[in-house]
Amino acid sequence: MRKYILITFLLQLSAFANICFSLNLPESKEYTYEPDVVISTFDNIELHGNLLTPKNKQGPFPTIIFPNSWTIEEHEYMAQAIRLAKEGFQVFSYSTRGWGCSGGYINVAGENDLKDLKTIIDWLEDETPAQRSNFGMAGISYGGGLSLMGLAREYRIKTAFAMSSWTDLKESLYAQNTPRLFWTKFLVNSGKLLGNLDPRIPELLDEVLEGNEEGFKKWVQNRSLNDNLGMINLLRKPVYFANNFSDNLFQPNALIKTFHKLRGPKVLDLSQGSHATAELPGLFGLQNYVFDKMSSWFKYWLQNDKTAKDFELGKIVVQPSVYKEREIQSYYQVPKRLYLHPRRITRGGLSPYPYLLPAQSDSFMAGLDTGASTGVPFLSAILDAHFEVPTIKYPKLNNLINSIRYQTDRFEEGLKLRGIPRLKLNVEVSSTPYQLIAYIYDVSPTGIAKLITHGAYTGKSPQERINIELVATAYDIEAGHRLAIIIDTQDPLYEEPNNKLYKVNLNFDFKSQSYLEIKGWK
């Protein structure tokens, strides 16, 4: 077993580096392995993949297709492909165009990728013992997004199991008009280094960072499940989403909204983790919750094995922490609303009671990072989610000139936060465009604050009532603790739209309340 894990580890290192190579596996009594499958697609691009076919069962076989993740190639899922082949599935893994040994430009789930998928399914039906029209797709990140698009556009794909995937590419990269600076730069630079990136992609993302989003909006259109729900809902195709709360590339909010639009069998499973980290051990052949669910999902839908069902259809499942049991969530719950009250000297209040006094304003200046932060991009999310090493700050030392803090009294019975928090504010600024970053903290009796979640909003009007949607969370605040909101204008995850020094006013009056609201999962 140790030898197998070591070999898998070395294989994944090569796959993560997107090196073009061929892998020969020892002969098995349970499956045959074809390491160098080459398929010529519609525009004479060669796609490279590998095929595992069961030996100990009579075909035709239900077939699972794995497209690669961003920066990785066709050998990424080898450990899980072997497992599925032993369970009676035929498995085809391939490098999408622009990655690994495959030719062409990276297409990001565009029309070329979907035409390639059709060619692959045609080849599998014609050249292998694949069971016709009984295909499933699965993948992580880029592969998950492609799997969802395949389910939406190819009638022969019966079901999909998408991990750390997007459902709305525009919202993932540009939600609330705020470009994802860190992740867009990572995607572009890694695509240039490790793949054959379409030259138009860096140009589009540079345009977004400069505030010109029209070309980007046109490019992302029809590259998301959210734009292609017709066939899935008409045929009631089953979908399993497995994503992570602290994934700041594909934040869960867009996924939750898409989930509610689906009319067929569905599951939304949200783990603690950053982008692709909850499922990562499964790629190395280790026992893994997410890939165990994938196995049972495909057995149920593609092999008609009703004994494999270990999921509740139509449900949202959440993991409040790595040390707590998963919970089945209701879509709805009684809204929790905490009203903001203006600052008194150092901080404002958060109260279950509305603000009923005369109109007043709180002011702070943009242009300087304040210490309120999501931390080191990607790394801080991993440390918090998997090792409970939180991103912390001491609110009493908060920069009062460039930020503002609102805080509750101590909770007598604690508070469960479940769902998407929304912060309603009355904003007035001296220069546009402007950006606001809102952070929610759990403040201990000693005054140490742990980051729970955050949200970023970019506005273009000098005076408006705004709704900042924060990243969905499942978090328990203990009795004796407080909840704090800190608002500033900068964070390393996001592009700052205005380099000027400008003033931000938060206006309060009894007719137009400012508040934090958590409604649950709808």
C-alpha cells in the first residue's frame, strides 16, 4: 500500500507540472489499460488520453470521462480511475486542448471543448465496449466546469459529479463588479507557463482589471452551467456538487444559486477547505470523503445499484469544521438580522434592534490597508479550514482612519451562522469607482478576532444603497463571544479600482436601516 501511495504521489507531481509523458501500469487481472489513446478531433487537433476497461465483467460498460484540471493533464485521476475500473466502470481520462500532450489552444469550456467531447464520446461508443448513452463525467476545478458543461450540452452524458467547479464563470471572476486579482493573475500566468493559452484570454482579463468588462462579459457568456440549464432540467439529469467554503476562486455563492434552479436530482455538499483541497487526498490514492461519494453516486446512477445510495437527494450538506459531523440543511430558516448603529468614539454597534435616532454618518478614508484581511491568498484559507489556524486580528488595534468596526454585545447562548450573509449599507463616497471589503469576525472574550467570512463590492455611484453579499459560511460562535464587522477598502484577493484617496460615509437613519442579514441557503 505504501509503495502504491508513493508511486501515485510521484505521478501527481508530474501531472501537476503538466508534463507530457506516457505512463505504463503493471498488468492487472481486473482491468486493461491503454496508456496512449490519441483521438483526432473536428479541426485535426490531437487529444491524448488513457483508457481503463474492466476485465472481470461482461460489457458493455457504463463509462466515466475525466477531463483534466487547470495546469494538470490526463494522469491526474489515475488512482480513482483504477478504483472505478475495479468497480465495473470503463474510465477515459484525457488532456483537454492546450494541456499535456493535446494540441490546440486552451478553450475554457467553449465550443471547441464541447465539440471535442462529442468526438470523444463518438469514439468511445464506436471503438470501445462503452454502454451507449450511459456516460458520466467528473472532474476538479476546470475539469468540474467542463463536466457540467458536458452534462448541459451532450445528451449522452447522463450525470455529472463536479468538484470545486464553477457554475457561473462571470460571477466567479467578477462578482459584485469586483475583479478577483490574485486568482485571475494565477490562472493567466500558470496557463502561459504550463499550457498553450489562447492569447486573447490574458488580454480580456487585463481589460477587466482596468475596468473595461464588455469584452470579458461577451467571452464568458455560454461558458457556464448557469447559462445552459435547459437540457438538464428537461431531462432531469442528476448533478452532485462538491465544493469548499473557503474556495476564493469559485466561491460557493454562485453554486448555491444555480443549485436552486435545477429541477432534477441534485446534491450540494460543502466541505471545509480552499480550492480543490478537500478532495486532494483522493488523487493520491488516500481514503477521501468526496471521492467515496463520487463512487457511490456513479454506482447509483450508471450501474443502477440502489444499495450504493448514501446521499439525500435535493439536500444541501455542510461541514461546519473538520472536527464536526456534516449537517443536512434546510433551504430556509428564520432570517437573522443585526442592525448597525453609528460609531461612538472607536466602534459602532450591532444590535437586534433597529436604529431609531436622528440621522448620522460614520466616515473613514480609502487608500490604505488596515490589517483586516483575508490573509495570505490560498495559504491562509488552507490553514484555517484544515488545521484550524485562523486568520486573526486584534480589533482594538484597528486602523480607525481607514476602516470602521461594528460589534455586538457578548452572546449569551452563542450564534449559528448558516448560509449567505448580506450587508445592507447606505454609502456616500467622494470619488468613484470605489471598493468596500466587509469582514465578519468571531471575537473571543480576550479580544482576539477570528475571520469567519468576507465580501467585496465595487460601486460606481457616489451615493447609493448597496447590498454586499459575503461568502457563504457554516460557523458556530460560542456563548460569551461577540460578532464584529470591519469594513475597509483593500484586500490582496481583489483589484482596487481607484488609487485616489477618497472619503467613505456610511449614513444612518431610521427610514433606511443598515443591517447584516443571514437568511440561510436560499
